[in-house]
Amino acid sequence: MNTLLHIRQLNKHFANGRHALRDINLDVARGEMVALIGASGSGKSTLLRHIAGLVAADGATQSLVEIDGRCVQQGGRIHRDIRQVRSQVGFVFQQFNLVARLPVLVNVLVGSLHRMPWWRSWMRIFNAQERALALDALARVGIADCHAQRASTLSGGQQQRAAIARTLVQGAKVVLADEPIASLDPESSRKVMEILARINREDGCTVVVSLHQVDIAMKYCPRVVALNQGQVVFDGPSSALTPELLHALYGVQAEELLRPAGPTGPVAAEGASVHVLPQPAVVSWATRPAKAA
Ligand SMILES: Nc1ncnc2c1ncn2[C@@H]1O[C@H](COP(=O)(O)OP(=O)(O)OP(=O)(O)O)[C@@H](O)[C@H]1O
Ligand SMILES: [Mg+2]
């Protein structure tokens, strides 16, 4: 496996005693598109924030997070060169995280700040080449005509597409998307997921996307990692995620994941085999459908 994301022995206890991540070990190959699923509170956001180096893991363990061979955090300490590593990581949030009063183009240009001398980034002086790159990224996500509008005037789906354009301008090797469609209507959700799938396919960008809905995960992501109470309870092809397996893994909470998010139809893939496992079994496929970049 040409590993891009390497996680070992990741544990997190919050100050209130909550054990939010339990011994996470995970490798994601370059160019994979992986869905992170799990009921509310299962640890999806916490895991993504650890991967981005926004939160440090417990200090007592030999935890390790690496992106493309570079350390994000180790043994509960964020690496001192985290800004450099983070420049390779595009983060897409449920709430878009754009600067509302700034034009869309400027929001997207923020993705190129890490390549500029400090004085240019401080004064937000962008050259013609950078502007062209940002316009191109907006065209790729289908909202070039909105480039001069304030971000606050865009629809939710358009704002999320602008946030993805920002990661394109950034040249991110990996996009971590935390419930990017949770606030969107079905049509906008479809567009956002298709854009994520396209940058994965066309740019070889590795995508890890947390989702509440299994039907969306199955449609767009060949591999699914399922969390329950901070633990990986399934890691394998999304086609294997039948309602029966989800019920075995999550009990009544499975209904939350099985609720269709949009017009994408039934959750179970026809003919998919059924695996019923005692909790907290971890299902792991040795031969994952890893896509080469
Ligand atoms: N800063 C914090 N302090 C204390 N507990 C926290 C903190 N952040 C998260 N938690 C707890 O850790 C657990 C995992 O939370 P997390 O937000 O990662 O879940 P999630 O899977 O993203 O849920 P959702 O689907 O609702 O977004 C939850 O029990 C949550 O209450
Ligand atoms: Mg979350």
C-alpha cells in the first residue's frame, strides 16, 4: 500500500473523562476515498481533528499520526512543523468556514496563503496567476460566476463548493471533510459529493469524509471505516455494509445511519453478503479496494 495517512494507537480522553478515541490504527492509501461513518458522538470529528493536528492525543501512549511520511503528532505532542504538514491538508467543515463578508474569490485565494511571503499574505495581495488559479478552481466546482459575490450571499451548497475550491487552490494532498453535506438539501449534497469524488478521481487527492448516512457513503466511497464509541468496528468495502451488519454493529443506533439522506434509494447493495458480528467486533478486509494515484 502506498500509504498517505498512517495512524497508530490513537487514544483520546477529554478533560471530562470521555474516552473519545480508543486505540485507532488506520492506514489510508494515496488516492483512496474513504467514508468515516458512525452515529452521533462516535468520534468522527474528533478523529478528523487529530488527523489534522488540531487536537493532541493522550500523552501516555505511543500514538502516531503521519501524513505522507511527515509527522502530525506523536505521543500526544503536535509536531513543531505542523504548519507545513497542514498546508497539505484541506479541511472542509459542515459549516463551510468562509469569511462571510469577503468575496468568494478572496475566500478561495486564502488557500494559496501558505505559498506566499508573509507580507503579501498579511496584506492579501494576490497576483494574476493566483487569481487565475482561484477562478479555475471555482469553475471546476461550478460557481465561477459567483466569484465576486460576498460569501454570505451564496447558498449553503455554493458555500461548500467554494470551501472545496479553496482546498484545490491550496493543492492539498488530502481533504478531510467533516460532515460536508449535513446542512445541505439532497441536490446540493449530491453536487458536493460528486465534486469530492471528482477531485479524488482526477487529481488523485485522498479524501476522508465523515458522513451520517450509509447510502451516501456506499454511493461515493469504495471503503468505509465505521466508528462506534471511539472504536473502529468495521473497515472494509462499502458494498459489504448491509442493514443487518449495521444493526449488529450499532444496535438501535443503526437506524440513524440507515435513514436515507436523499433520493439515492435503498441502502443495501443488492447481493451484498451479510455478516453478523458480535460487538465490539472489528471487521477488517486485508485486500481493500485501494485506488492507485
Ligand atoms: N472538547 C471536548 N470535550 C469533551 N468531550 C468531547 C469534546 N469533543 C468531543 N467530545 C466527546 O467525544 C465524543 C465524540 O465526539 P465527536 O464530536 O467526535 O462525535 P461525532 O461522531 O463527530 O458526532 P456527530 O455525528 O454528532 O458530529 C462525544 O461523546 C463528545 O461528547
Ligand atoms: Mg462530528
